[in-house]
Amino acid sequence: MKAMAAKGPPGRVMRPNRADDAPADGETVTAPERMCVICRRRFPKAGLARYVAGASGMTFDEEKTMPGRGWYVCSDTECRKRFAKFRPGVRRKKGVLCHRKK
Ligand SMILES: [Zn+2]
């Protein structure tokens, strides 16, 4: 006599491959965007630091309300580092020429 091992069908777990689309937050507010002067990526204004060229170099404009030409830098560490050396279009007055040394 042969013992018939009744094997049931392998238990298959059906996994519904559902694409769970995250529901939209309804955040369609068009926030003002500004460009980081270093990496030139665009960010919402709120996520950027604004600097204004003052008499004594760059001034951090915390309120983003200071008059004058402002520069925006994103929160990227590299950008902040590079911005420290950033010189906004400083126009050399004539007469100040770089002497080329050979
Ligand atoms: Zn940047």
C-alpha cells in the first residue's frame, strides 16, 4: 500500500501590487521661488537665506526685507561655504588692471 501524501497546493500569497499613490496634499500654493546664486537651483524663498550687499560686505538679511540687491543662498552646506567667497559682480574701475607676471 502506498501512502498517498496529499499535498495541497503550495500556499501562494497573492500580493496585490497596488501602486499606492500618495494623496496630494493640496499644496498648490505658488510659493515665490528664488535661485541660489551658487548652485543655481530654484528654491522656495522661505528655504533660502538672503544676503544684501552692504557697505561692509554681505549682510545677512534675516527678514528678507532689506532694500538693495539681494542674493539668495540655499541651505546646502557647500553653497554656504562657497558663498563666503562669493563676490557679486564687483566692477573694477578702470585703472585697476591685473599685472601679468611672467
Ligand atoms: Zn545652492
